[in-house]
Amino acid sequence: MMMRCGYVIIAVCVILAMISWKLTLCAVLGIAITSTGMKTFWVKTFNLGKEIQEKKAGCTEVSEEAISNCRTVKAFACEMDEKKKF
């Protein structure tokens, strides 16, 4: 599949070059510049996504600790009621 795509790209470039070499050069340069920009954008987006995941993990850790502490506080708040029941 990859070989066939490569052959098609080469054939298209040859046909375009026969029609207009200037237009072919502009198209190839445009594709190269766009591809480079997209790769840079993808890398930055990937790194930002990783950073967001780490921040979310930190928030989850803090919230889990706070919730477990609330349960502990509630248990101690009800200690007097438990003593009365006993």
C-alpha cells in the first residue's frame, strides 16, 4: 500500500512538472511548509495534553484526600452519638 502511494505521488509530481515546473515547485514547497507547521503544532499539542493530564491527576489526588478527610471528620463528629447509643 505504501509503495503504491509513493508511486502515485512520484507520478503526479512528474506529470505536474511536465505541465508547469514552477507550479510544481510552489506546490511541493507549500506542502513541505504546511507539513512542518503541522508537525510543530502536533508536538506542542501533545506536550500540552500531557501537562493537562498531569494537572488533572494532581487535582484528583487532592480531591480524594479531601473527601477521605471529610469522612474521617464525620466519623469523629458522630462519636458522641455512638457513645450515647452504646
